[in-house]
Amino acid sequence: MMIFDPKILGVFRQLYATIAVNLGVFGLGTVIAWTSPGLSSLSQDFELSSVSISWITSIVNIGGLISCLSAGFVMDKLGRKLSATLATIPTLIGWLVLIFSRDVWMLYVSRFILGYATSFYGVVGPVLVGEISEPKIRGILSNMYGIFLTSGMLFSYAIGSFVDWKLLSIISAIIPVLQFVLLMFISESPRHLIHTGKREKAVECLAWYRGTTRLEDVQIELKSIPEETSKPENSVNSDLQPISIIHRANVIPLLLCVGLVFIEQLSGFAVIVSFTADIFKSAGHTANGNTLAIIFGGFQLLATALSCLLIDKTGRRPLLLMGEVGMAISLGFLGTYFYFYEKEGTVLLSSWAPVICLVVYIVMFSVGIGPISTTLMGEILPQSIRGVGSAICTAALRGSAFTITFAFDGVKEEVGSFGVFWTFTCVCIIGVISVYFWVPETKGKSLEDINSMFVKV
């Protein structure tokens, strides 16, 4: 007798796998935001110069950049499940090195390892979720990447406001241990198995994700995956051949994804989440910076959850356009506030104005380009380059994040905070134009239908 409706059981299993792999993204969020509450107590235990602080903040992205360059090959060679499981080990090692750090160079090493390990999930997470999800819930499940990322940031903001950097690190080290256990109980991506010539195993895994034991129930869906994407197991490295990437049907979606992640980061996100408390202080706000950061993180989480609910109803394009417009307006006003504050010592409207601007910014980011750029990466990259393409996109994200976080203090000294935020505003305007003219709608379409749009271009 069947206890569970196969459709409900299938959705549950897809949700479970999404949660398991995205715990690594939660860990990435804790690593990114760790500096906001952690630097003040860290400065009491170590002699930190402004250069040291810049490296501690930004070296995570160097580790992430190197991770992304290898992640596509690793997950295509080992599979999505095994590679995600193995990545929990260096994550735990990174936290342990940080906990037992005695010198500044150990802080650098630990942050590099953490950036390397957790950024791996920025590649494997969207790919695995995109490949196992049914079209009707793929948008919601893909957007959970953003929910876990922002939850991890809020976790660091909240816990870090009550404990010092070391205890925050000890608590954070529990996450990869829990994730390792959860990942043991998911199945491999059926599309990856077909791509490596393991069709019989793919049938079993697809049946598991659809909540049925009857293999014939998934044959129709399995046949919708084009046979030309299949290839022998020993040819998995062909994904890395340049001719595969520069094919017109591959290069257009790849350029779209890379462009979106550049816009995402160069609009200031990495700077704002890494220096949230400091930005509030430099704006002349007298409230506790860490408390404001928690409020900031709470709005970010709620907005990401809202995006998750709306994405399969409104589509991707409307949310992207609304988000970019809202970000441009909020950053433009924030730059104007800093102009009057830094040039004339005048508080424009209220000292709460920068808080409101940053809340509007993070809400618009979290409804729009933040989660949706990742969703599109899992949707529009063709199967033949999905591994290496995701790696290239995430490498672009980490590289641009490193650049702006490392350069932030120096550029701010040269052009002022207002110049920095006005520059971010210009990037958002470019984002509006780019989304309007070039980003297609993917709502409700199968991965094969989405890929066919670029073949016809």
C-alpha cells in the first residue's frame, strides 16, 4: 500500500536535496558576513592595520575564484553529490584554522580556505537544483540559494553581535558537519548521469526525485532529455574543450550569466554586506552598528523569501527590472546623502536616511538580481557546458567581489563615499538596460526548451 502520494514525496525529496546542498551556501553567507561583527573583537586580539583588514575581508574571494576555476571539472568528474559532500571537509578545516589562529597570517590562510571551500557551493548548488527540479517548482527551489545565503549572513550578524569572533567561528564550524550527514541521503543528478552514459542509474535517480518506485513512470521525462547530450563516461572532460564553449548556442547564455554576476557584484553588494556596520557609523548614525546590521539582514532574508514566492508567478524579468530600478534609486540617494554629509557636514533629511536607503537597496537586490542571477545560471546554461559555465560565472562573481571589497577603502579615500555609491548607481542603470534588451523569460519552461531559444538566436 502506498503511504505517500508520489507527487508529494517527489517534491519533498527535491526540497530535501535543495536544503542539503544549500547548507553549503548558508556557510558561504556566514563566511562573507563574518567580518561585519567579527572585526571589532578580532582587533582586540590582533594588531590589524587597514591593509590587514582589507585582506581578511577580501581574501575569501581569492579562494572563491580559485575554487570556481576547478569546480566545474570536479563536479563533472566526480558528480554533483560526491563533490558537494567532499567540499564539507575543507570547510571544516578552514573554521578550525581560524579558531586556533595565533598570527595574522593564519587568519589569511583560514579565510582563504573558507572562501575556497564554501564558494564551491556557488557552482554545484545551482546546477544540482536546476537539474533535479520539475519545471513548475524549479524557480522556487533555485531561489532557495538566495534564502540560504542571506540566512547565513543574518546568522553571522545576529550571533556575532553577542559573542566574539572565536565563539562565532566555533558555532559556524557545526554547519559543514551537519551538511555532510544530510548529503549522504540524496541521489545524484539524473541529467549528469545521462551525460556520463549511466542511463540505468539515471532512471533510478529520477524515479527517486519523482517519488516513485515504478521506473516506467519517469520514462517520458527521461526521453525529453536530448540523446545528443549523452556521452561516454570516459569523455567527461570534453566539457572543457574550447570549441564546446564558443559554439553560438553556448556562448550567448554564458555571456548573459557572466554579465549578470558582474552587474550583481559591481552594484556594491559585496562591499555593503562586508562593511555594513562601518557604513552606518561613517554615515553619522549613533545607533549600534551591529544592531542595524541585524535589521538589515532580516529585511534581506524576508525579501529573498518574497522573491522565492513570486518568481514562478511573475517570471524572472519583471523581478530583475524592478530590483535594478529600486537599487539605482536607493544608491543614488545614498550617494547624495554622503555628498552633503562629507562635503558640508549636513545631515540630509535624517540620520535614518542611509539606513532606509540600504534597506531599500538590499530588499531590491534580494527580490531581484541577487537570487535570480543564480537561478538563471542553473537554467540557461546548456548541459554540455553547465559545469564549466557555472564555474566561469562564479569565478567572475568572486573576482569582481574581491576587487571591490579590497579597493573599497582606497577608492573611498580618493573620491569619497558619495563617489563610490554613485558609481554603483551607474552600474544598476546599466543593469536595467541589459535586462530589458537581452535577458529572456524562462518561467515555466523545461531546460530543453530554454536551451532551444539560444539555438534559434
